[in-house]
Amino acid sequence: MTNICESDEKIVACNWLPIDTMVEIDGEVYRVADRMNRRYQKPYMDVLVDTKAEAFERGRQVKTVYIIN
């Protein structure tokens, strides 16, 4: 399987923040670089991971998100 994002940058998909907004989750800084399906609005975010297995392992979580800019 090919990695969709060939970068070390941490990426989230989010519909309620502008693209390129930086957010902090659990001490890690992520950049909003994508959108989710229209039905997912505030407070949902999707964190990009390397594999489908990793996504299932992490599952759905509730986290505090700090907007940096």
C-alpha cells in the first residue's frame, strides 16, 4: 500500500477550521490540510495515519484540541 502523504508533517482533516490552520492535540502539532464528508461538522477531526490497521487500532477518541493560529 502506498502512503497518501509522503511527508513527515502531521495532517488532520477538518470541516470547521480553515485549511492550513495549525492545531495541537496531545502535545503534537497538526496542520489542517483536508476536508471530511460534509455530514461531519464541529467538533469532528480526522487524523491522517499511515495504514488502515493503525486507524482501526486508534479508533474514535475524544481529545482536547488547541488552535494555534
